[in-house]
Amino acid sequence: MAEEKRIVLRNYGKIDPLSIDDYINAGGYKALEKARSMGQKEVIDEVKNSGLRGRGGAGFNAGTKWGFSYSTEADQKYVVCNADEGEPGTYKDRIIMENDPQSLLEGMAICGYAIGATKGFIYMRGEYPYVAEIVQKAIDQAKAKGVLGGFDIEIRLGAGAYVCGEETALIESIEGHRGEPRFKPPYPGVAGLWGKPTVVNNVETLANVPVIIEKGADWYKSIGAANYPGTKVFTLSGDVVNKTFFELPTDATIRDVVFGMGGGIVGGKKFKAVQIGGTSGGFIPESLLDTPVDFDSMAKIGATLGSGAVFVMDEDTDLIDVIERITKFFEHESCGKCTPCREGTKRMHEILQKVNGGNGTADDIALSEKLGKVMSRACLCGLGQAAPAPFLTTLEHFKADYDAKLV
Ligand SMILES: Cc1cc2nc3c(=O)[nH]c(=O)nc-3n(C[C@H](O)[C@H](O)[C@H](O)COP(=O)(O)O)c2cc1C
């Protein structure tokens, strides 16, 4: 079974999060100093060569993303940290920010130096006011110590919309507009916040950066899966013994997560399914538990690694009931900007309500499947594109559960 390896949680429980001196004594801000002694392009290449890919869900190479902003000429550039963490069951970014806020600030400052940005924003989930207090204190201490140099960081709080975690809706929200996604391209790296080149990275992605600069790309690349190196922080919930968080190398398997670190199913019951990556994640049956958790291996089985939220379900779970609730969530959270999502999430919820209530037919299931396939291709942003995944994957792996409820 895979064993825990802490990179982003390196200081967890070892330092006082409210003491910048503790962070510095643990080696903090050495990486920023080192980065500033390197060329900007050299820093970007180090991050690119490390293979670090986004931990917020889309899995894009972080250094490549930084390269877009670096090579776009502008009078102002921005670093935005995505701390929206709206995915139900996910709390890894909170753990990082509560326990080691300076590591995030250092990662942002390194990115700022690399792309030539003097301003950073942390867009934080509105439900985390107590985390914002900790991070604000950390910012104040870093400013007072002068470690950030000319790089300024401000916090912006969200207002509870799931879609505001989508990077362009997030940018709209910071600008003071309704949180609705933009058409892409242009991508934020080229034209983001107020039309300026903007790197948007997740908290966990940025917390990896100081260690990569300090220890080098080759060291990082040697950990975990070849195509998605490093570690991943997982948060477990549902019918699992250890409802907790941990950090594993990315070559661990789903079985390592659920039965190794997770300790298996509560009460000695049998495993039924696991959903990874949050509400839009695919449902995974027992036969696929030996799949590695890295981004590409998960994509191959129609699932996602996403944010690393792990929702475990035992043999007594009514999957169709779970799916009905999920479709309700997406109907509620759809921003309404594009028709396939606004209408599709509503109709899919209606059909699932009918099926779960024992009034659905095989035709209803076929219609919903068609609808889901259209949505995954036609919706404007990842919310609508991923919304049908739980339905489609349960239909693939647990068809008997649907059949049992049909008239
Ligand atoms: C509906 C929706 C919600 C999202 N929520 C989050 C979130 O809470 N946190 C996050 O980091 N990324 C979230 N993302 C992904 C972001 O759009 C983006 O890919 C990410 O911030 C990029 O950072 P990374 O490359 O470091 O992962 C969401 C995407 C969608 C479509």
C-alpha cells in the first residue's frame, strides 16, 4: 500500500501558522530568494520541467501556463490564487491555508517574479472567513518583514457560487461582475483580469512551487506518476473508516486511497462505489479500484482526479438517490449563461427525479443519456460539461440499479 509523502503539507503541525519566523526557520522564503537569483525564464523552465500540473481540476502544466503570461507584453500582469474550493467534499486548500499560509504566499511571489507581475489576488470561498483572517495576518507579517519585495497580495471573498471556482467566472467576480464564465480563447494567461495576462493557479499547485525551486525539477519529477508527478492531497468522506485528509504520491491507486489510507468501509460492510474529484466526478466500481489516481489514468476510465475529494459509498447506498441529489445541485449552481447547461441541468434533474420516484421508463434513461452526451460537448464551461458525468458513469457501471427502479 502507498505511504504518505508530505510536500505541500511539509510544515503541517510543525510550525505556528501565525508566525512567519517559524516558517522562515523551517526554510521558508529561501526558494523565493533563489528564484530571484535566477532568470525569469529559468524559473518558468524549472516549474515546466518539474511536470507540475494544476491541482484545481484541469491538470494543465503550471510552467507552460506561466510561460503564456511571461511572453505576453503588458503594463500590468496578475497572479490569482484560486482558493474558491467550492467542490463539495473538498477541504485540502483550507488545510494548506490554515496551517501553512506563508507557503502559498511564497509560491505566488515566485510566480509573480517569473511572469513579471507585481500584484496578486487570493479569491477565497466566502464560507472561509476564519481562513481569510489567518491568510490576512500572514500577508501583513510578510509585508512587515519585507520578504515579498514589491509583490502585493490582496484577498477577495466569494459569495457562495460554485461556478465562481471556474477561472474566468472567478475573474469576472474579482472585477465586480456577475460570476459567469467567459468564452475562451483568449485564456486568462493572455487576457485575464481587466484584460491583462493573468496566471490562475490553485492553492495546492502554488504551495508545491517553493519546494520545486528549492529542490529542483528532477527531484520533483522523480516522485509519483511520470505524467503527473508529485503528490496529491486527498480528503475523504462518506462510508469510509478514516474520514480525513492525507498526501500521497500520484502513482498510488484508488485502492490505496480508499482501503489503504482510508481504512476501508465502515462497519465491515461491502464497497459499492467511490466518486473522486467532487460532485462532477465519475463513479468508480470495485473492478476499477486498481487504477492509479493520476490525472491521465483517471481520465482513461471516464473519471477525474479533480480536486482530490473522495466520496465512498457502501453496499447499502441507493445510487439513484445520490445521482438525483447531484443533478439537483447542478440545476441550482448553473449560472444560466449558456442554454445547454441552463436547460440541460434542469431537464436532467427532472428525469432523475422521475426515475428515482419509481415512475421512470427506459425511454427516460435513453433521453437523459443523449442529453448528457450533448451537454458534455456543448456547454460553455466545465460546470455543464462535467455535470452529466455522475449519471453517465453510474449508467455504465451500475445499470442494474437504474433498471430496478424503472416501471
Ligand atoms: C464549475 C467549476 C468549478 C471550479 N472550482 C474550482 C475551485 O474551487 N478551485 C480551483 O482551484 N479550481 C476550480 N476549477 C478549475 C479552474 O477553472 C482552473 O482550472 C484552476 O483554477 C486552474 O488552476 P490549476 O491549474 O492550478 O489547477 C473549477 C472549474 C469549474 C468548471
